[in-house]
Amino acid sequence: RPKRGFIMDFREFGEPRLRALTDRYLTRARLAETGLLDPDIAVQCVQNYYGGDRTMGPKLWTLLMFELWREKFL
């Protein structure tokens, strides 16, 4: 099989836990602090996901993991 990235199953992770993390780490103000990510695009990804577009899940997970990494190491 070809190499694949890690895909998170949000059902196992838990929607309330995911919501708490996105509400804390993926806000427009927080994302604008560094200028590394476009806050408008990231916030749109979050809004689309919670609006029912589950195809945004992997992007949402990537954004969230990046922000958690950034907080710890930068």
C-alpha cells in the first residue's frame, strides 16, 4: 500500500473535546498573532466543519495539531 498520513477519527476522540480545543486554539485572534496562517481561511475551515462539512476534518486536525505544536515549541 502507498504511504498515508495519520487520519484522526473524531468519533473516537469526542466531539465535545474537539470543540473545546478548536474554540481555544483556532480563534482568529490567536491565529493572527504569528502571521504563519491565514486566520480567515482557518476560521472558515472550523466553521465549515461545525456547519456539517465533515470533509474538513483532516484539515481541521492539521490546523489544531500545528497550533498545539506551536504553543509548546515556539
